[in-house]
Amino acid sequence: MIKAIAVAASLLAGISLAAGVGSTPAEARGFVAVGIGVPLFPPYYAYPPPVVYAPPPVVVAPSPIVVQQPTQYWYYCDNPAGYYPYVPSCPTPWHQVTPQPGAQQ
């Protein structure tokens, strides 16, 4: 019962102070609240958040793409004897020859 009276008195005092009872409009207004009683909830103490370290990112480099060049050939003519483009035309079929280092070009 005493607690209810104290709560009602503090509410009445707060409302009267907020409404500015007995003060002129030019005066500054303030608000003071006093609470007496037992807290309804136990105090809450916030723990710091846990520290979680993320593992470093794993970067996997893609394997290089190896493009094999197509085999290149030289074209040889028997009559007249020679390689294209030194012999512009050949009456017989051209022969595909794999290029040899140090050979005639």
C-alpha cells in the first residue's frame, strides 16, 4: 500500500512539474524524479561479445591454360624443286614437310 502511495505521489509531482504549475512562461522548467522501491528485474550486466577470428581466405590460383600451337608445315614441290613461296606454283601435288631447323626456308 505504501508503495502504491509513493508511486502515485511521484507521478503527481512529475505531472505538476511537467505542466509547470505555479511558474510563468518565462521561467525555465525542469524535471526531477525520485524512485523508491525494489527493482522488478535483476540488474543486467552485458558481457562483451565473443571474439571470433575468421580463418584467412584460401586463394587457389587457376592452372595456366596451355594452348598447343597447330603443327605448321612447309610445302615442297618436286618439279621444280623448292619450297613454297619460293616456288609459286607446282604442276605436281605439294608435299607437306615438317620444318627442320637449319633447313632451306
